[in-house]
Amino acid sequence: MSEFVIRGGRVLDETGERFADVAVRDGEIVAVGPDLSGGRVLDASGCVVAPGLVDLHTHLREPGKEEAETVESGSRAAALGGYTAVLAMPNTTPAIDCASVVRDVQQLARAALCQVEVSGAITVGRAGERLAPYAEMAELGVRIFTDDGAGVQDTRLMRRALEYASGLGVTLAQHCEDSALSEGTCMHEGEWSSRLGLPGQPAEAEELMVMRDIALVRMTGARMHFLHLSTAGSVAMVAAAKASGLPVTCEAAPHHFTLTDACCAGYDARFKVHPPLRTDVDVAAVRAGLADGSIDAIATDHAPHPAYEKERPFDEAPPGMLGLEYALALAITELGIDLARVLALLSWQPARIAGIADAHGGPLVAGRPANLMVFDPEATWTIDASGGASRSSNVPYAGREVRGRVRHTIHAGEPVVLNGEAQR
Ligand code: DOR
């Protein structure tokens, strides 16, 4: 295990900020204070030293689609983006819907550059017909279950899923999409879908399921997390549900606070995503929800796809875009909120939702596990089209100037990114 001091930075965590060095030994923070020494020095001058980021929504594509991403390549992208933990989505092939597949991914996760938590499917094969065996997956540490990529359409089954989950103390996370309204569509339904002649899905395809699931949470008392909210109506409904005391949380993705349906004008499938890019009004509502606390977390929905698939016609290409290496900079550049709030949305709040706050997102104090990141909030850079460490390159932000760059990432006491370079 290594020993080092992160020197000359501004420590920022949930308890506030102060100029301090951070000493790390054997995987733990051993001291936080002025003029520390011990082991090698990691330069943090001009930088913020913070708890590592936590992504609630990462597609790592293993097993089954290793040409697009692997646990290893995705975790390298995560580390470069400042993440020390990600939640792997279960829409793999086969789906992560039973103990044996959970074990396989956990095995792969041992070599990852960040902690990889595994989520399980709500239904067998994500087919929406039979409940998956949550108990055997929960025994292996799975805390979040989702059929992400599809919403659970059958209301009675969703009620049973919530009752089953609440008995086990695990959380269900819904991809809100009513397939009766979204079937056969490829973008948001509105002015741009009409102009482009592309079949659109209305905001209501998302909002009807948000509305239904809030009703089911009220009925069952079970916890629920709403994935990648994209419409003004969804944000308002979840905010009202929270205000009425229901145990709900929600997230928004970087593309839903930076891009609109107008981006689809060139029929470039890098801008195709589910839920789809929406209108200016929706983007403004997502930004406001992130600023006022209605939305709990920024989650990337990092969704790698090979170039030959993304080069297909817009209506045939798969939905999704990369996010892990850009989320922090996009939040700093675009949201106009202070850094403490940005970090709340990217680190300590998602750590709590994922159930890993014992090791991630917590305050920087002696005795805590050293899962940390160091970033320069003023460094500007231009996002390129390469896709970075990902095996895929479906980047919708290529050419965009952003501010905020990760310098070092420390996972379990080991520097996995130093001066912006992955160490393995
Ligand atoms: O755009 C998306 N892509 N949305 C999802 O919900 C799934 C994801 C994927 O797996 O590619």
C-alpha cells in the first residue's frame, strides 16, 4: 500500500472548505491539516481536494458487448473523470438478473480502477414479466435494482416489485417510459421532430410513468429512485412527491442539462438518447431542479456504442452517449452553481443513494477510506471526439470548451490517475 501527501490544495467536502494537506497511508486518510509530510507528494496547488465522485448510472457492457466497453475500460474512464465508484447497469447480455451473473461482474470489478457496484434487474431478462430473485442478489451486496433501458410496464408487477424490494431493504430505480407512447420513436416529439420528419415521443411517455410510480410508492411505502429525468413535468412531480414526504430520489444526466432536441437537426445519431433530448424549457427545469435540490444527483448514463452502430441512420442507431469523463466539467461550466453544490450532486448525495456512504462521498477526516479526487476548477480544455479511455467514441460534446479538469484520482488509497494520466 502506498503512502503520500496531497499538498497545497483546498479541501472541499460536506462540512465546508479549508486549505489543508491530506496524508494517506495504507488505504486510509491519516491526517488532514497544514504542512503534512510522509511519502511521495501529489501536487494540488490551485486545486480542490474532494471526496471521489459516485456515478449512479454507468453502462459497462460486460458481459456481452465488450467491443463497446469493458469493466476495465469503463472504470478507467470513470477514474479519469474523478469517479471512485460507479453503479454498473444490468442491461448486459445476459442481463444481470441472478446471483451467478452478479458474481461474474463482481469478479471483473476486482481489477477495476474504481469501485464497481453492481445493480440487478427488476424482472427476469428485463422482459417485464416475472420478478427477478432479488434476495440472492441482495445477499451478494446488490442494493439497487432496475430494468434500465426499459420501464416496467405492468403496474401490478411493479407494485409487487416494490413490496418485495422494501421487505429486503433494497431500492428500485425506474427508467420512466411508457412503451405504448414511445414504441417506434427516436427523438422528442415537438417542433424538431416535425421538421425532421422523425417519429417523436411526447414528454408524457416519461411523465405518465413518473406519475404512476409516485402513486405506487405512496401505496406501498417502498423507496424509489427515478433515473435520468428529462422533462419539466417529471422534475415538478418528483419535487412535489418529496415535499409530501415520500421516500423518492431522482437524478438527471449531463446531456439533459446541456443539449436540446435541436441538436438532432443534422440527423447525427450521437445525439440520440433515451429519454430523448428535450426542449429549452425542459433543460431550464432540469437546471433549476439541480440548483434547488429537487434533483438529488447528476448521473452520467454513460452508454458506449461502437462507431459502426452509431453511424447508422438516426432512427436505426442505438440510443446513448458517453459521459464519465465530461460530467464534472459540464456541471462546473454550465450549471452556474457553487462547487459545493456541484460536488453534493456528483459525490455525497449519490453515495448515499447507492448505499456506499461508508466508503465514498464522506468528509475528509482521519480514519476514512481514501477515495478522493483532486481537480483544478479553473483549467479550461476542449472536449475531443476520441471518447478518451472508453472503447467507444459516441461523444456529443466534441469541440465544446469546458472548465474544470481532474488532476488526480485516489481509489482505496492508490493513485489511479496522476496529473491527468491513468496509471494502468
Ligand atoms: O440512451 C440510452 N442508452 N438510454 C438507456 O436507458 C439505455 C442506454 C443504453 O444502454 O445504451
